[in-house]
Amino acid sequence: MSNIPDLQPVAANTRQPLVVRGKTALQPALTNAVWTSDASTSYQLSARCQDFITRYLGRSLITPEDPNMIQVNRKILELAFTCPFLMHASLAVALTYDRHLNGSLGCRRTLEECYHWSQSTVLFNKRLRDPIEAKDKDPIWGTAAALVILTFSSPDAYTPEQAWPLKSSPSDLDWLRMSKGKMSLWHTVNPLRPDSIFCVLAATFAQMDAPLPKEEIHGIPSALVAVCNLTDSSTAETNLYFHAAHALSQILGLPDSEVTTGHIELFARSIHGPFKDLLRQKDPTALLLIYLWYLKSSRSIWWIELRARVECPSICLYLRLYHKANSAIQAFLPGGAVGDTLDWAQTA
């Protein structure tokens, strides 16, 4: 990056004329100015942005203990200095992570976070309208992934009473649409190509795409088997909870430290077709499955936790209010027969 003119610090003694109301004045000295710039856009990073780069973006914000993700994150940061849409997205994610660390702020987005998110979205959409060159593929995939995280971690609610499913809005489950939009870019950018910075995540991508059983319930905890009305003859075609129950079961028995983005994406990708329709209709069993997913994954993935803060208790309140007679569902909620223990997660 050191040979890119736009990224050179401006010397402290640099002076450039600034015209003010017809007069020439000296522009204040700029020290250690840092820019992100491409052929059409440039943005000077404030001292606060530079601090966030130093504090957060030099390591992995997605899974801090994963050395592969740390490697990817550092390379993304290098690319961000020549891709403003990626820099804005990265800064927005860093600001969101800061919001997560400062739990007293709740889920309320800051204006600065919204600004970088908005700028990234505008510049990214503009970039996607032009032909995609080889050098653009990694920045595009990195930005798409960041926008999914931003959407997921920013529910349009600040309390459980305001959140889905207790309240409904056109943005309900919007994070699913964003995730699908990201995957629509897969074949165009191919993050597994040998020269991609993301190819080191092949094992994680394989987890996300792991095939789920079609005809057996082995591996699903017996308590889930019962509440989902699964039997030995159940299949993905005859039981709409089949795939979601299998995907959820893969993380329930894991220590929190071993739950990865690959595991949590496997469940997210099971939310489609008839099962997604059940969630939109607020089917109690479908709600219970995503509730349990929130409970487990939010202990490991910080951007899941930000949404789970409001939607997890909202689901609980909804089920208590509208399905209090369903004893099988109530048993999984706090205070229920299985709600306060992990023993039920053992398979039959």
C-alpha cells in the first residue's frame, strides 16, 4: 500500500491554499492523513476511524479465535484502502462490534454506524452495476458478507416488546433476504478460487453446505423429536421441521467455544420454502426452533447476540402469551421442564 499516492501521510508542514469568500487562506496542516480511494471515490479516515482500524479491524471480528479468519480479516483491511465500499462496510461492522461490547447501549445504532453502512450500500450497489474484474471479486464478497452481518445485528427494535414476533413489520426476517443476496454472488466471485483470500475458509464453507439427512432422525435430541412430531418414517418432504431440527441438533451438543459460523449458517440455510412460511406465520414449533438456535449461537457469535437480545425474549413472550396451553412448547422455555437444563440436548 505504501506506493499508492492517496494513502501517503500528508507532511505536517504541507500547506495548500483554501479559497474563502474570495480570499486565499492557508488550510490547516494535516498530520497522518489516511485515505481510502479508488478511481471514482475517496474518503479521508478520521482519527476515530483510524483508531477503530487499529483496535478492531486488524483481527477477526467474526470469530476471534479462528486463525484463518484473522488472516482473512487482515487481507480485507489491506483491500479496504483501495475499495471505499469495503472500507465503509468494515468500519460499520467495527462500530457495530463496539456497540456489542458496550451492552449498556442496547441495540440502538449510532449515527456514525448508520453513515458508514449507508455509504457502503450506495457505493456497493453502484459497483455491482459495472463489469466485475478479477481484482474486484474479494472486495465484493467481503462487502456482501459485512452487509449481511450489519443487517442481522441491527433489528428494528430496542426492546422485546417492539421486536418480532410480538410486533410485525415489512422488515421481519430481512436478514434472510440479505443472506440469499450474498449467496447469489457466489458463482460470480467464487471465494474458493485458488487466488482468493477466502479460500482458506474452505472447511467453513463446507460446513455451511453440509448435506442434511433426508430420511432419518438419528442425531436429533429426543425432546426435539417429540416437539417436532418426528417419527422414524419422517422425511424432509413429510415433516416441515425435519431439516431445521437436524441443523439445530448439530450445535446443541457442542461446547460454545466450538460453535462456528459454518454451524450457525447451516441452520440459517434451512430457513426456506415451507419452513420459512411457517416462521412468517409464527408457527409455535418453528418459533421454538429459531429460539433455541438464538440461545445457543448467541453465546458464541457476537453479531447473533445483538439480535438475540431482543428477538429471543420476544419469541419467549409470544409463545407464553399465545400458546400457553401447548405444554410441549412451554417445557422448553425458562422455568419449563427442559428449559433450564442441557440434558435434553442428548440424542435418544
